[in-house]
Amino acid sequence: MRIGVCPGSFDPVTNGHVDIFERGSRLVDKLIIAVSSNPNKNSLFTMEERVEMIRNSVKHIPNVEIDCTGGLLNDYVKSKNATIIIRGLRALSDFEYEFQRALFAKYLDDDIETVFIMTNNKYSFVSSTGIRELAKFGGKLEGLVPDDVKIKLEKRFNIDGNK
């Protein structure tokens, strides 16, 4: 069985992430979405809230599992008997960062491969950071995040979603 891991903080999950999950799930028998905390970021949503939002966003993908992780990604990947790390790329700056991470993963375990999936053009500008800022100031979220996430963002920032 080919098992892949798609790691990230997903704070919050966006339609760009969901697109990567859908496409990545076709490359493996099982795709584990590994929700992690990033010590360099202040999270807007708790780990449990992020897992719930992802779960609601990927119900239509049959071979997906959602899990939480912390620590070294390679250790997590090995603990799940996975051999593939799936990463989404939006821009050249993403590639530089993710390429370095992929080289570290390969250095630690030659049996783990990193697969990069380019974003769909319509999501190339979408990031969780940008979504949080847009939501904070009441910007338009339609089409950028799943409906469930839009509702949670509006609630978090006390925004009237009907305006």
C-alpha cells in the first residue's frame, strides 16, 4: 500500500489545500493529512478546530485520513509506514523553502520521497496567512475557503456573513 503524508498547519484550510488533497489522494492508496503546530506561528484556530475544518472539507475524498503530529516529520512518516511526503507549491518562494525541507527529509531517510504538486492557477495567491488577514478586515472569502471555514472565520472575527 502506498501511503502519503501531506503535512501542514492548515490555519485555516483553504480551497488551495483541498485541491492539493484531492490531487494528492490520486497518487497514493491512502493520504494522511498531518496537521501540525508551527512554533514560529501564532495559530488562529486550535488543533482540534483545524482537524474538524479539514474533516468537513475532505468528506468527498474516500482515501483520506486526518491526524495530528508534532516533532520531526520523518519520524511521523515512518511511524505511519508512509514513503511519500506531498507538498503543494504556489510560487518560487514556496519552492525554495520546500526544496530545502525535501533535501533534509532525504538526508534523514533515503526511502522517503517528496512529491511537489503545483497549485491550480485560481489558488496561486491564496495562503492561510492571507486568508486570516482578509477575514480580520471583513474581506470577501467566497471561493477561497470551504463554506464551513468561511463561517468559522466570520464567527471568529465577529463578521456579519450576510453583508
